[in-house]
Amino acid sequence: MGEIQAVMPGQRDGTDAERIPHVPGFVRRGSAEHSAKDRGKQLRAVVPRASHAALTLPAGRPDAARAVEESSRGRVPELTPIRVGRMAANPFAFLRGSAGLMAHDLTGTPVTGVAAQLCGDAHAANFGLYGDARGRLVMDLNDFDETVVGPWEWDLKRLATSLVLAGRVVGADEDTCRAAAFDTVGAYRRTMRLLARLPALDAWNAIPDEELVSHTDARDLIGTLERVSAKARNNTSARFAARSTEAVAETDGGGRRFVDAPPVLRRVPDAEAAAVTAALGEYLGTVSEDRRPLLARYAVHDVAFRVVGTGSVGTRSYVVLLLDHRGEPLVLQVKEARPSVLLPHLPAGFSVPGPGHEGRRVVLGQKRMQVVSDILLGWTTVDGRPFQVRQFRNRKGSVDPAALTADQVDDYGRMTGALLARAHAHSADPRLIAGYCGKSEEFDEAVAAFAVAYADRTTADHADLLTAIRTGRMAAEMGV
């Protein structure tokens, strides 16, 4: 290996550009480093901002019942009625369970071609609180089952639509619902402009959670957020274990085990529990090395099957009870990772990843979008199926958008719009998106118009689902 030559002050061996070679993975020195905003502006000529108002449904669109049937393939069949029942609750609930149908419909909408890591299911209920490594509460996107690289507009349009539907559920008038979508997009646009002006490192960590309310002028939410935060601090593995497990006699090995609570929680046969437990070995290899000594201090005591949220009902999901030397619990969720429902619908020009582990896709997508992620994220395989693994009940809490007051919906929209911009800016250059969106409200107006139109479409789909249930085409178990 050659000796490194020192360059003394005043010495030059060619130009600086010649002396410092380009390093792949970094911006090339001397390139148009500051033209991203201009490139964003130029995209307006190709994709006018006003064009985002249009909703043109593609040919061959499935009806609501068929869309739900198709999305239920491969899920646990006996749980389908629970999923249908949850989606039937109201149009907002239908949207929550129909990310694939909306992706199908978005194929007919304009996109700039700018790629970002997408949540893939960025509706208003997929934001929430969770604890970081020190137990402090963080607010961010918190569901990444459908994450994929795609058009940033898709996440934003799904979020704006969800605010219209949530507003309707809480009884807000149409002007308020439309304003909520408009404010959501405006907060996204303004946050991107803020991030574009900051140094790269500052932008990466911008808008700490304690400043979210003031940044988005969401003061009407303060009381709600305080109540959710207080509840989240108590939402721990210990509390879940206290409610969902029972002590095991010393003659049977001691410790604790889950108690059946059908249909949401049920113990599994020994062979199934053994397969999940064995899969934790593979999981350990995917966790950051510095976290493995922590997990090594726990023993596995029991495994149960637990039904999950609206969009994921029917996927295989387990909770694993771990106890440390003092008998204190840590509960892991081992949740099936299916291919993203967005993949078949991505526009031309967006790369589709090759075969890989779906749990890995979910975990890496989550880490790319969140400022702080669960320290125990990983993935594994159970009986040939891919799964993601994460902490269960790590101080999680959420605002139910469908339970807000009418005057809080726009505040919540602004907050989630800002969080979505922060998440997208980790993978897409904020200068590029900010340049496209600009200073005016033209883009906000267009996406708000789209959101109202698609909310109307979703309301009609929900009505069709109710008809399918009434006529016996689909079975539904309500209120579970």
C-alpha cells in the first residue's frame, strides 16, 4: 500500500477536483448540485400541478366486493368475515382496508416521476406515537406493510382522501372536509419547502416532535395529544402480559402463558408454537448486533395467534411472550409480510425490486421513513412464509381520526401532512419536490379536489360492500 502524501499549505498538485476523486454514492463535485429545485420547477411543464385534480378510473376496475375478495386471497379464511365487518363500519374504514384498490385507481393519475420510499398505506390512522430506546414518545408513520419505492403523490393523495372521509364520519360539513384535505397538502408542501432550505443533516432530523404542534398550528389537538400520550406511556408489554397471560405452576415449568380470548387472541398448537419459536433464531441474525445481548437475556415462554388491524386482518400474526430473569415480560409481534399491494400497479419507470424477503422489505422501508425506529426490528421465515418482527405495545398510542371533533380534523391533517413530508424527504430530495409544488396553493387545491372526488368514490364502494353483505354475497362479522 502506497504512502499517503501530505499536502502542505500553499502546495497544489493539480486542481482540487483532480486531487479529490469522485466517490460513488455521493454527489459528483461540480455537478449541478443546486439545480434540484429548478428541475422540480421544470416538471410543472410536463405535469401541470392543476392536473392532479383529475380522477379517471382505469378500465376493468373491480367492484368493491370483488376487490375485497381478491385482497383476501392467501389470508386465513375464517378471519375474512372479521375483515369485511371492520371495512363495513363506514367509508373511512373501507378505505383503510382497500389500499390495493386505490393503487389500482391511482394508475390513471398524473405523476412527476420523482420516486420516494412510500408508506403505501398513508391514511390518517397510520400515524401514531411509540416509544424510542429511552422510552420517550415519538410521533410518526407507524405502519409499513405496503411500503415500496413509488410516486410520492400516491401517499399524499391517500392521506388527503382519508382526511375527507374521517371528517365526514365525525359529522363535519363538506367545506370543512375539503379544507382538511387542502390543509394536509399545504402542510406537506410548506414542510418540503422548509426542508429544502435547511442543510442536509439538519433537514434529515428536522421538526422534532415537541415542535409539531407549533409547526403545523395544530393547537386544537393539544388536549387530545396529551390524553393519547398518557395512554401510550402505559401501553407496554408488561401491561399486555398482565391482561393476557396467566401464571404457570412450577410443576409445569413456571413462568406465564397466554390465555385464550377468541376471536382476537388464541393459543396455538405445540407444533405451530415450536415453528414460530424456531424462527426467532433467523430473526436474531437480522437484528443489529449491539441489540443481541439484550435479547439473549430473555427466554421464550409462549406463543399465541393474535388478530391485527383492519387492513391486515387475515394475515398470520403471532405474539411471543419473553421473560427475563426477574419474570418481567417483553412481547414480540411476528407478523406475516405479504407482497406490497402497490407493486402490480406502479407506473412505468419505477423500478420493481427483484425477489427478496418481504419482511426485510417492510423493515428497511420503515427505517428509511422514520426518524427513530424500533430497536428490535427484524425479519424471519415461518413454515416458508416471510414475517416481520417488532416489539408489541412499545408505548404505542394513536389518534383515531374518526373520533375527532369537526374543528380538529384540519389540525390533524396539517400534522400528518408535515410528518409525511419529513418521511418522504429521507429518500426523495426535498428540493426537487419543493420546486415542483412551489409557493402558491395551486397544488393544494388540485389534490384537495382529487381527495373529495375519491372520497365520493370510496363512499360508493362502501355502499356496494354493504349491499354485498345484505344479499349474502359476503359474510361479515361486525363489531370485532
